[in-house]
Amino acid sequence: MDYIVIYLLILLIPLIAQININNTYSKFRGIKNGKGITGFEVAREILDKNGLSTMYVVETKGNLTDHYDPTQKVIRLSSDVFHGNSIAAVAVAAHECGHAIQDKEDYSWYKIRASLVPIVNFVTYAAYIFFAISVILQLADLIGLSIVLVSCSLLFQVVTLPVEFDASKRGLAKLEEYGLIEGDEESGASSVLRAAALTYVASLLSSILNLIRLIMVYDDRRK
């Protein structure tokens, strides 16, 4: 595969996924849920009913910056989700609660991903440093090392997929179980979470292509 084609795919795949989540989120952000409840209220009810009543749900800056913070045991919701009463807001809030429940129940894939975080952060940073040095100094062996390090990062992304899909599954199940969504709102909430999950799939595909690119560069240098 030509280098230019790979570069384009590495850029385009995540971009298309990001456009998709932005469009999907914007669509269901404009549709209020039937209960008129906010993302904060949804998160609070799900947490309270799952033995996590002491866990805080706080507002954070930014757009689509929602996440569960396992170090502080806090769910951080963007202002739009925290105060919003849209289908998108309740879906995102429920998803983050799904992560909190995973943590509480010691979900195996979640534990594996959590243990890999500090390693992957270092490895990813080191990989690009070694690659830059190898290109400048024309050292094929360092490119080979970069390939190994990038492969470790790729493993983390593979592990992330079941974690994200499971969090969405848990979140949607809780929304239904507690009657927090009604009628065809489930379809809308599912669409939002599916679009979000596809960003992780796109990131994985992009990383695979980047690994292929590194292998091609390594092969060229060896020749």
C-alpha cells in the first residue's frame, strides 16, 4: 500500500468517525427526553441504585469531555450533559455510569485496561521519540523498537473496545430498567452511544494503519 494512501486513511478514518459522532450528538441533543430529566439526575439515580450513592457527579468544561475518573471515583459530565435534558445527555450520562459500575464490580476488561494505562502512556510517548530519532539518524533498529512500542499501544486500544461497548450496554439497560427513557427514545440513545463507540473503532483502525506504515518504513531502511 502506498505511503500517501496510508497517510490519508490514518487522517480520514478518525475524522469521519468524529464527524459522525458530532452530527449524531447534535441531532439528539436537540430532542428532549420524555421525562425532562437532566444528565446529572440520570447519573445520580443510576449510581444511587447501584450502591454508589457516595460517588460525586460533577460538571466539567468542554464539549463531549464526559468521563469517569477512576482515580478520584468521580463522574465528570460536560455542562451540556450535566444540565441538559436531551436524549443525548441521558445516554452519555448513563454510559459514564456504566464505567463506574464496571469499576465497582471489577469487570475484567476494565481492570486490564486500567492496569495498562500508565504503561501505555509512557510507551506511546517513547515510540514516537524513537521513531523520530531513527528517521533523523537513519537507524533501522530504532524503527524496529518503535514498532514494538506501538504494538503495545495497539493492544491497549483493542482492550478498550469491549470496555466501551460494555459500558454502553450497561448504561442503556439501566435507563430502561429504571424507566428513565420511554418509547423510541431508546433507539436515539443507542444511536448516540453507537456513534461514540465507532470513534474507538476508528482510532484502532488508524493505529493499525500506522503500525503498517512503520513496518514499511522499517523494511525500506533494512533494504
